Amino acid sequence: MKKEVKILPGDLAIWCIIFAELLVFGIFFVAYAVVRIKNLEMFNQYQLTLNKETGVINTILLITASYFVVMAIQDIKNSLNKRGANLLYGAVVCGALFILIKSLEFNEKFAAGIDLSTNTFYMFYLALTMFHYFHVVLGVLILLLVAYKTQRGHIHANNRIGLESAGAYWHMVDLVWIILFPLIYIIR
């Protein structure tokens, strides 16, 4: 009996979703870059109003969460389910902290009267970061469900497609932020 060789971890459907999501974000990124070139002075001016420190903290949180997910998958492959579940809960905490920090940042902007119609820079900033924010919220909920199912014994070394799919989705969310953060907050 031949063993099936999998090229991608998780379910093929999640990879179709990831591809579609990356395509949408890619179109947003290209549009941002094109419009930014035409409005460089305005984009540079309003970029200075963003809090780079919270952006760095959020980057560290998402990368740490991704590390926890990778380690959890390894542990669960090695039948260390309890430790794997705890690592997934750690990823959930990191994601939840990202959501909290980003919510405070959005609240600060909205309290200052900034919204999608303020100017072109803020339209892109809010649209891109909010679109990503909702992906983080979904990712945290998925990781929470997978952690719970792992803790209950439903996900284990011989049944981990859902875990690998959740991990792939989370890494997509992380990758998008790694592009989004410097694009919006840093590059001048």
C-alpha cells in the first residue's frame, strides 16, 4: 500500500481561501502603492500620525503567535497534545492582545474624528488595517476552537487536518501583517 504524499498541510479548501485572500490583499497593496506615489507628500505627512511602537508590538505578537502555532503542530504530531493545546492557547492570547491594541488605536483615530472619508491616506489605512483586523479576529476564533478540540482529544497525531488548516490560515494572517506594517507605517 502506497502512502499518499501531501504537498500542502491541511485541507485543499483552506489553500483556495488563502490564495483568494492573498489576491485581495495584493490588489489592495498595489492600489495603495500606486495612489501613494501620486500623493507622496500627503501620505508621508499622515503616516507620521500612526503609532509605530504599537505596530512593532503587534508585529511581535503575531510572529510569536505563529511560532506557538508551529510548535503546537509539532507537539501534536508527536502526541504531546496537552502541550500543543497550551501553545495554541498562547497563540490565542497573542492574537487577542493584537486585537486589543489595534482596537485602542482605532478608537483613538475615531475619537479624533478620523474616518474613511478624512483623506486618501486614512481611507487606505483604515480599510487595509480593518480588513486585516477582522482576519485576525477570525483567526483567533479558529485557533481557540482548535485548541479546545485538541484539549478534548478530538485533534491528535492521526487527526490533525483541521489543525494544519487553522495553522495555514493563521500564517497567512501573519504574513499579510508583515507586509502591511512596513507598507503603511514605515516606508516613506
